[in-house]
Amino acid sequence: MRDDGIGQSSIMREIIAHIKTIEHGFKHIIEAGDSILKDKAQNHLELSINFLDDESYQVRMLATYMLGQLSNIHPEALKLLETKVAEAPN
């Protein structure tokens, strides 16, 4: 299923492309995050970290949501939320 450098499948790229078109609301971000987190073939922490560096604020919101969901099992996710995300200008 993986076919690029960070393990994004074509379905994953479709999800990301879709959320980039959404201007208002967080519901779509949650739905996309839940969908990605259900895919056990993905390295969710790695994806979240990569999403934090995306130019699109929607993808960075997705990263923040995913890190929050992962923080109870990945201490690194919580650390990123407390540092990188908390200090981000937007």
C-alpha cells in the first residue's frame, strides 16, 4: 500500500487533498484523522510529525489532532504538542 517516501498511500493522499479544500470547521479534520488512525499499516506518529511541516494549515490541524489521539501511547506525541505545536505562530 505504501508508495512514497513517508508511507502515504493513494487513499491517504486523497484524504489530505480533500481536507486542504476545507476552509471552515474541524469536523472534517477529525473524520480524516480517525480514518488515518484506523489504518494499522501506517506509522501514525511518523505521519503526524511529517504533517506538522506541511504548508497547509488544515494538514497541520490534522497533525495536531492525530498527535492528541496518539499522546496516551506515545510520549513523543505529547512532547511535540507541548513544544512544537504550542510554539507555532498559527
